[in-house]
Amino acid sequence: MGTRRILMTVGMSIAGLILLIIAFTTWYTVDESEQAVVITFGKADTTVTDSGLHFKLPWPVQQVELLSKETFSLQFGYKQDKSGELVSYDKETKMITGDEYIVLTDLIVQWKITEPQKYLFNAVDPQKILHDATSASIRSVIGSSTIDAALTDGKAEIEAQTRELLATLVEKYDIGLSIQGVKLQDVELPNAEVRAAFTAVTDARETKSTKENEALKYVNQKKHEAEGERDAIKSRALGQKTERIEQAHGDVALFNNLYTEYAKNKAITRQRLVLETLEQVLPKAKIYIMNDQGETVKYLPLQQLENQLPPATEAKKEGGGNE
């Protein structure tokens, strides 16, 4: 009786344990920044990228590996210790250029896990493979570059070539990674004296570039000023041209009108033109009336009297006229 009770207790304990295993291993959650690989009897089954609560068969039938979707950074040539200080690895970064100079090269590689199943099962240590591929890529590119390009204006080209070569190697290894970017942190010489000389060369080139930009800016400024002045002269000339054309049109119209009046009554129109011309030529001239013998005829100085009349007299004259 005691033995049966013990067996029942053990059986219930095992059943309870199995139920607990089923209860805690048949569901899992995937965060928005994560992706999951469901493994069935040790073989990758499906990849889950949707966030939220998901269900699976209990352990040991199925288990889940959670991987990040975020971008990782591989620091090549240096690392940060626990205190946050940078620790460099000169042995790792020392490489030789195409013209046989030794340089120290640090860089950062941005990468992501794009195929989780391959990342888990195609390589034992994908990050170690990535590190070795980075070393091979940067050494190959630096080895085909000159020291001048590596230290000055060739860094962008070195970055692009390194990224292209590294992406090709990673794709060939098929380890479920993709390269997002390569950024050179430092390319320098191990010798301080030589490094100072190359720094001076770099400064001189930057000064040259600055002077060229300033000269180009001055040329563009003067060019724009000259173009503006040219446009202003053209605009004034066009305005004068239009003005003279309109004036000519008006003169022609006036002449046509005068000719029409002249054709109607030639004598009166001729006298009118003579009088109008005299008024324009001699606006302040005094008028004298002469007889046929050339003697001046006595007359009342009407113009002088009119100019000498006071305002009251003029008002009275105007009032009397109205009456």
C-alpha cells in the first residue's frame, strides 16, 4: 500500500513536471527589434519576423533562437574597455601600402543579420569570420593604394573599395550577414616624425584647396556683377529704343494731323505754324507793331499794364467782366 502511494506520488510529480514544461515551452514572444528561428529536433524550421506572442511545440521537440534585427558595429583595430577608454591593437592594424610604407588603419564595419538560419547553422562563429574578412579586405585595398592616398584625399575611395570587397567575401561565405557600411576611423604612420611631415603636406593641400575655392568665389562674384551690369545696360538701351520709337510714332501722327489741316486750309495753317514756332523760339520776346514804312507804331503797352495790375484790380476787372 505504501509502495503504491509512493508510485502514485512520483507519477503525479512527473506528470506535473511535464505539464509545467509544456506550459512554459509552448509559447514565446518576439520583440519589435528581434527575429526568431524555430528549431525542430535540431533543424532550422521557420523564421519569424513578426513581433508579439507566438506558439510552438514544447521542448524538446521545438526550441527558439532569438536574434536581433538591429545594426551591429565591428570595431577593427581598437576596442573600448569596461571603463570606456579606447584600447588600440597596433599589431592588428599595421599594414603596408602599395608604395611600401607602413600605416596603422582603424575602421568600423556596420553589419546586420539578414538570414538568421544561415547565421546560426552555416558557421560556428560568424562574427570571427566577419572580422577575418574585414582584415583581408582592408589589407588588400591598402596594399594597392599609395601612402599619399591613404593619408589624404583617397580615404573615401579606400572605404568604398573595402566595403565592396568585404560585401563580396561575406556573400561568398554565405553566413547570413550583410554589410551596411565601412568607415575609416584613422590612417596614420607609426613614426611621429614622418607623421608630422605628412600632416604638414595635408595642411598645405587643404590651404591650396581653400585658396582655389576663394579664387573661384571671387571669379563668380565678378562674373555675376558684370552680367548684372550688362543686363542693366541692355535694359536701359531697350527702354530708350522703345521710347524713341514711340516718340517717332507720335511725331508721325502729329505730322499727319498737321498735313490734314494744311490740306484743308493752307494759308491759315501756315500762319498758325509760324506763330506757334515763334512762341516756342521766342517765349519772352516783346511784340512791336510796325507799319509798312518800317516805323514803329505807337500802341498801348498792354503786356506791361497787364503784368503791373494788382490782384484787386484784376479781381475787379474780372468781376466787372462777369457783370
